[in-house]
Amino acid sequence: MGEFEFESFGGYVGRCLKLGAGLRKLGLEPGERVHVFAATSANWLAVSHAAVTQSMPIVTSYATLGEEGLTTSLTQTSAKAIFIDPDLLSKLTIPLQSAPEIKFIIYNDQHPVPQSDIDNLKASNPKLIVLSLSDLEELGEQNPVDPIPPHPEDLCCIMYTSGTTGTPKGVPLKHRNIIAAITGLDSVFAEYVGPSDSVLAYLPLAHSFEYAFENACLYWGVKMGYGSPRTLSDTSMRNCSGDIKTFRPTILVGVPAVWETIRKGIEEKVSRLGWVKRNLFWGALWLKAALCVLFLPGPGLLDKVVFRSVKAEMGGRLRACFNGAGPLGRDTRRFISFAAAPLVSGYGLTETTAMGALQDPLQWTDDTLGSIPASIEIKLVDFPDAGYFATNSPPQGEILIRGDSVMDGYYGPSASENEGVIMKDGWFRTGDIGEWDARGHLKIIDRKKNLVKTSNGEYIALEKLESIYRAANIVSNICVFASPTRSKSIAIVIPDRKLLQKLASTNNLRPRPHEQLVHDPEVRELVLKELQSVGRKAGLASFEIIEGVVLAEEEWSSLNGLLTPAQKLARRKIVPLYQREIDGVYGKTKSVL
């Protein structure tokens, strides 16, 4: 970690042209594919644009993707070269055995590269040419060629989904799709952003929203700095500041897990304040919310007097936050918006190049995702099984999206699913259930696959409940499970270790290691009561209040396969892992996936 180094827009363009010329000198031709298997960085984006200068599509895979997923993307797309981070070189050995089309390995030399990893790779694949990104740039500088601009209908990239609902699917996006996504972003945010802004980029560029957003930032002239989810805050660093405080962004994009962590971190610090300061904070937060709703003066004064330290922790310049990739609880949206900076939300899918709904900052609400960007149109169609009809008040149904940002169809084996998701008139069936509010703003109720009909005939929306219960401070992560043979749901919870110990101590339970506490029935009951209190406070119906909890020892991550690379729950893997505990909580009731 250290100070950020900056590159001008002109310098960046020149570097991309050199890298593109380097790819041509290696022997790659327009239309041949370059695989990108690396964490988000300026070099990731530069390689993608270098390929574009020579009309070469890229193939993207999440850096946390396992060997099986990488093998799939390499073999299905027949890429000729791969750009990779040095710490991922060891993951290539097995996938390369099934991908003979790969001729060139280009490693990111932004960070130190163990020579032993390069030697091992060459030894196991003697026909491969292995070179650094700097070598590629030098090769292009010595052998310049004119750019070959792509056409709108040319393939820009094949993005693989994170696999939330099963095997990752290849989504081919044309240049027309990418430009339409940038246009959609511009139609909502253009008047709010410009060259004076700075964005801290750290979310996966293999995600369609981050890719479209960073390209839009270049269009707007916004300064971008690259960080890492592991180094965002001061608490994750030693002897230096985190990325947020060092870079001091004006705009910060995040996913629900990031905002929940920030909120809980602030609340934990507030809880350590004296009685007067603690109550001053919460009173000021309530007052600011009331003043904003009534459009009365005073919020600015509260920011300077009460919330100054919170804003300093966020770099001191933050003026807007954006949430994507999943639903965020209403309480957290309000907390971040009033204590730090206005937090707007959006909705989209890889298949629609992240277009779906975008919230205009001047039309902020705490319970919707915004209106429709200019590059698409949306309609809701009936889903009778769950009682969702477009004629309901408010209108409800499955969300269908049409427009230039929508893919033409899946790639490779996944193309067999095209008929079920893309209608003849161009509408894409998202599988998400939505609702229009009175102002034409979209709400997401849940996914069709995540709606469970209980024994009482009520439908439980799993993602909705997770977004609400996740607001409990004791919760580090949560997966709600509902059995069709029961009337209520239960929750599998990854508890915060420190707060779980504190909860046990406060209730006079003897101190024990975390691994023992999570299996203590009394501790589970205490956690259950906290979650039930959060649910009632949020106004959940009685059948939506969970009736039991399973406390899990193991953290969920993309490395152990319990989270997708986009940090979404791998529900199909989590539930079987805890099936015995689920049956115990349900009283040995046999559950159905």
C-alpha cells in the first residue's frame, strides 16, 4: 500500500494502442479472443481496451473462479491468449491441459512475480510463450500498427455469469450492447458527474455493471483509482490508511456486504462513545432524516457538527454512493445516506449489460431501485402461481427487459436456454419479480426461483428476508431457508465473532471458544430473538418472521464455493451443507430444495 500513481487520459490511450499492437505482433488477428483472468486493476481495463483497438473480443472470468470454471471458459471460447495476475498462475496448470488453443500467457507485472511460478508454467507447457504486460507494451511500441475499429455488431466480450442459480453461463455482448449500457448510465447520471469527480474502483471488472460503469467514467472524464476489497478501510490495514481514506473518492460503488460492513463498523464505534455523544449521534441522524423528508434547512450543519468524523473515515470528499448486485435493507440505505452520503441503487443483469433500473439522485427513495434508463424498456407480466398480476395495485409481475443493451442469446452450451428466456419480439425474461410504485420506480420483490410456497399457502421471498435480517449487527452473513412443509422459514447465520461473545457474556453465559458457542441452544435462542426483533421492526408479516436459526462456524466465501464470485449466496451449496442442522431446527422435518 502507498500513495496512488496517476496516468493521464492521453497516456492511457497511447498505452492501449501499444498493447494492441503488441497483440498483433504476437500473431493474433482481429476476431481472435483474449481471455482476462485477473483482479480489477488499471491493467485489466487497459488489456480490454487494447484488444478493442484491434477488434479482438475479450473473455472475462472472475479472479476467484475455480479451475473447473476456468477450464469451461477457456475451452468454450477458444481464446488464443490469456492475461493473468501472477498469484493465479498456479491455477492455469490443469485448465491448460484442456485448452490447446492458448498460445500466449501475459502476466500482470504490476506486482512482484515469483520466477518459480513462471518456470513451472513453462516447464509444464514448453510450447507456450510467457511474457509480462510490460514486455507486450514494448513489443507494440517497436512494431506499431494502425487500429482496427470494431463495428456495432462485432463481439466485444463474452462475460461469464457468477453462477448464482447454477453453472456459469457465457453471455456474448456486442459493442452495441456496451454503448447502450453507457448511454443508459449517461441518461441518468450525466448531470451529476464530471472531471472533478473521482471513483474508487475495486469491484470485479468481470461483472457487467463495473465494466460498463468504468467505461462510462472514461466517457465522463472521471478520475479512477484502483483498490481492493481487502484494503478498503483502515481496520483492514496495518501502519497505513485504507484505500478509501487514501484516495478520498467523491463516488463509491459497492455491494450490500460492503454497505452492511460500513454501517456496522460505524455503529460499533458509536456504541463505544459516552452517553451524551452516543445519543447526540442517533438524535442527529433522526433529525437529519426528518429535515430531508420535509425539504427543510439544517442537514448541512448536522454534517459539519455531528457526522464530520464519519465523513472523514470515508475520505472527507464522498458525495454519492451506489449499490448494486443485490438487495440492500432499507435501514442500511437510510443510515449510509444520512450519516455518510446519499446512497442510490440500481438493478440489472449480465444478460442486459447491467441495465434494468437506475435511481436518479434527485429522486432518491429508501425502498425502490429507480426508473428506467433511456436505452431499454421494461414491462411486468403476470406470474399467477404466486398471485402477481400486472393488474394488481400496485402492478406486479415478472420483469421483462428489451433494448440495445440486451444480449442476443447465450453462448455455447447455454444457447439451449435461449428459447426460454428470449421472446421472439426481443423481450428478455429476467426471472425476477418486480413492482411499480406510484412514481414509476421499480422494486424487486424476489426471484421466481427464490419464492417458496409454505404449508399455509403463503409465498416467502428469500432475498427480501435476507436483506432485512442482514441488518442485525450480530449477522455477518445470512441465508434464509423455507421448507414447503412448514409455515415459516429459518435462517442459517454466520455470526460476528466478537458480538457473539459479547452477547453470551451479557446474558451471563460462560465464556467458550466460538466453535462451541455456535452450537449452544441458549446462544441460538438469543440470536433468534435479535433477528425476530429486527423483522418485526421492519414490519414483516407474521409468516415472514423466522422461527429458528442455525449458527455456522465456517465463513462463506467464493474460495470455498459458498459465495459466487459476485459475492452472492451459492444457495444450492449452502443448504445441503447444513441440512442436518436445518432438520434439527425444523424438528426433523424433511426439507425440499
